[in-house]
Amino acid sequence: MASSSHKPRRRRRDGTDSPERGTLAAPVQKADPIARAAKPAFPLISFFWPARGNVSQWVIIPILLMIVGLFRWTTGFWGYSGYQTPPMHGDFEAQRHWMEVTTQLPITQWYFHDLQWWGLDYPPLTAYHSWLVGRIGSIINPSWFALYSSRKLDDPVLKVFMRASVLVSEYVIYVPAVIFFSLQYARLQHVTIWESTIALAAILMQPATILVDHGHFQYNTVMLGFVVAFLTCITNRAFGLSCVFFVAALGFKQMALYYAPAVFAYLLGSCVFPRIQPVRFLVIAATTAISFAVLFLPLIVAPLLEAQHNKTFPADLVASPLLQSLKVDETAFYYPILLQLTQVVHRVFPFHRGLFEDKVANFWCALHTFHKLHNYPRELLQRASLGLTGLSILPPTITAFLYPNRTLAPLALATCAWGFFLFSFQVHEKSVLVPLMPMTLLLSGGLQPQTRSWITWANILGSWTIYPLLKRDGCRIPYFVLTLLWAWLMGVPSMTLFPAYGRAEPLSERLTRFLHLCFYAFMIFWHVVEATLEPPKGKPDLWIVVNVLVGAAGFAICYLWCLWRLWIGLSSSKKGVSSGGLMQDGKVKRK
């Protein structure tokens, strides 16, 4: 039998995929007579250390997904929003009720039905998702989503099904998107595969996302997954497909609008710089328009079909204020379509509500502590919110337009989202997930100590600000376990308490370490006080207000850090051009 002529490829020995050459190995003291090799730089690496250099990432990733899935599932064992808390029973009941509405009523009534009891107020893709999950659940137990009679249901089996629907939705949309983005972005930034796999573990263990979706109960990772898919597409220059994913994100949750100015600026800038590309512009415009048309198509076709079959709308379907202001003829054939579309807009954008929701760590809630904003007209507050939000998002938006660089896209989205979170209208405490996601994705570009320090601090701060919400939901133990685990895995104790060994520490790093240490110490002190002391009489929310004030200050620093990193990245690109190279998306091409 003839021997095969195939020769296996030799492993590269230049060290490009070796942890000892990157930011994953800590320097060893010369006085150590035993350990002559490099050591893991922080605890998360220790779990991957035995697999360095000789185990395929496609062996590691499935094991990683099982582990992070276990953390998500066990978080679901604890309480959820609204469990046995009348009268409205929280977000769990809201999500369940939308499945009830979408499976039991025609589509023309989805956005009109009993708006006082968790009326549907998310974009159409959430409604379609609720319909799909509700259909599957009705096969298991039809009583879970029976009209009216299923309200306030606390069935333990229903809880298992709903928790499973969040996990499956996340593993279908968010997890694959993060995996592909991590690999693509690491390749773009010349990061080793091994380091990108460790960054992937850090991203998937992000505590706030797990606590909100699998503890409090929501489907935020579906929207976030579509945004990550958008970033993956622009990393691969697939601009048309990127538009499909971002429209899907907007169609699932309106919070994706936090990214919209930066996304619009980036896509437009990519059509203009470094040269005008009309074909790319037409592809982007056409794909976006078609995607929106497909998204709203069922809401457009359904009323036309009902009109064709002489079906009349229920008498309690009241036109939205927007449609009433248009004074459209109710006998016109297009009136049912306008009735549906304007009602969706009215429900998705609740300008009739207040400036902020509950107590959230942003500028307006912090200001309200010292100067009561409810004394001002709502219209004035809306304009002030619009003005400050516009000013805060202007720098990243202009940067994304003038310099549409793939390596800077996550930073542009993070900075823009922080501006929205701090200054925009109707912000929820859970909205902190929106700026945290692209900021955390920066780990895929390298686990340098400074980057890791800031991103870890921002995530711990974000989890801390939603602690009052998690406490009400009965999720205190998952909060402490996941947050402290994240802090330990990312090396917070060593990063914060001890300077880097073997080199002089610059002033900026010393200041960063001092700043983070102060915040960590205050968060620990706050938890001790909140757990042991009752607030003064007449001020029952004092500890929550302190949480808001400190959190808002920290998030303002996060905004400034992202903006600073964006400009630093931009200046590095310019230096690449001026030093005799041609800069293109973070790579220098020599002339």
C-alpha cells in the first residue's frame, strides 16, 4: 500500500500564538528558583492555561458554552420580576401577557388590547417573537396563555418554560454573534486565537447581562445579539447584511436607537470616505428600506385583509393622538394601515411618560435629587433632554462619519450609547446593558491590563447600580456570586491593589488604579451600610439615591473614557498615515 504524500503542517514556532508573548502571562520574579516559565496574568487565564498551544478552539468553545450556560440556568432558579407582587406582577407577567395577546388575538388588536394591563409597547419583532414562544408554550400547556384567565399566573412549570425560552433565544442569536465577532475582531487587531477565546469567556460571563435576562427576566440579548451581528458584518465589509441585522435590533427593542446615530454616521461615512461609493450607498439604502418593509409587512397586510372580508375594528380601538392630529378620512382605504402604524409609534415611543423610569443612575435622576424636575413643564424637559443628548453623541457620531474605521466601531457605539443613557428621555436602569455591551466587546481586541481594568470596573459598576432592582426580584445571591466571580476572574484584586511588576507605573495608570480602588471601596461600604442600617425616617430611598449619584458619576467617567479611547485610536490611525504607511481599518500598509 502506497504511503500518503500528505505532510502535516508544522506548528509555527515564532510565538505568535503563545501566551508568553502577549498580555496573558505575568512576568516572573528572577529570584524565583522554581518557576522559570511565565505564569497566568489573571485567574481567568488559569482555566485555559493547560490548553494553550495544543488544543483546538473548537474543542474549547463547546465546553465554554456549556459552562456559561450552566451559570445562566442556575441564575434562573432564583426569583424574577413581579413574583407574587400584585397588582402588576412585573416584567415576567408583561412578557407572558404579550404571548397571550399575540397568540389569542388577531394582529390588528395587538397594540390596542387592554393597554392598562401591560399593553404591548415594544416594536413588531418582539411581538413576533412573543407569538412564536407563545405558540410553542401553548402546545405544552394551553392554560399558560389563555386570554384573561392566565393573568398573574405563577405556575412553576411556566417559570421553567419561560426561563428556557430566554436561554434558547440567547443561544440562537447572541452567543453565535459574539463568537463570530470575537474571532473576526481579534484577527483584525492581530490578537492570537487563544487570547480571543479567553476574551470570549469574559464577554459571555458579563454579570449584568446574565442577571437582567436570566434573573430579573427579559430578552435583551436578542436585541444585543443583532447589534453584535451588525458589528461582525461591518468587520467583514458586508454592509448590506449589516443593515438587515441592525433593523432587526431596532425591530426588537427601541433601545437599539442608542446606537443609531453612530451606526448611521458610520455607514454613511463608509460611502463617502476615502472616496464616494454610490453603489454601496444604494445597497445600504435599499437593504434598509426592504428590511423595514418586511418588518412591518404583517401589520400592513392584516388590516387590508380584514377590510377585504368586511371585518370591522372593535369599538374600543381608539386612534392614537398622532393619527388624530393628521385628521385622516376614516373611510379611506389606507386608514386601517395608518391606524396600525401610528399606534405602534405611539406605544413604542411613550413621550407622555416622565423623564426617567424609577431611580436610574443617569444625569436627570441625579439632578432631580437636588433640584426637583417635576416642577418644570414636560415639553421643556423633553427639549433639554434632546439638546444634551445631541451634544453628548455629537463627538462619536462625527468621528464615525469622518473616519469609518472598523476597529473603532465598537467604541463609537459605546460612546454614543453612554450619551443616550446619561441624558436621553425615559431611561430604565436595565438600559445600562446597551452601552456596556460594545464596551465589553473591546476585550476581543486584546486583554491589555488598562483595557481590562476599565471594562471590568464599568461592568461591576453597572451590576451595582441595578442591585436595588435585583434585590426586589430576590436575586441578591446570584448578584453577589456573579459579580464577585467576574471581579476575581478578571484579576480585580491584583490590578487594583498592586502595581505592575517589573516596570515603572505611569501617572495615568496610578490615577486609574486609585480611581477604581475608591469606587470599589465605596461599593463595598455601601453594601455593608445598606444591609445593616435602616434609612432615616422620611427618607426611605436614601441608600438607593446614593447608589444613583455614585453610579451616574461613574457612568459619566465611562463615557469620557470611551470618548478618549476613540480619539486615541483615531490619532493612532493618523500617525500610521503620516509615518509613511497607508492606514486602512487599523492596518498599516507600506507604500
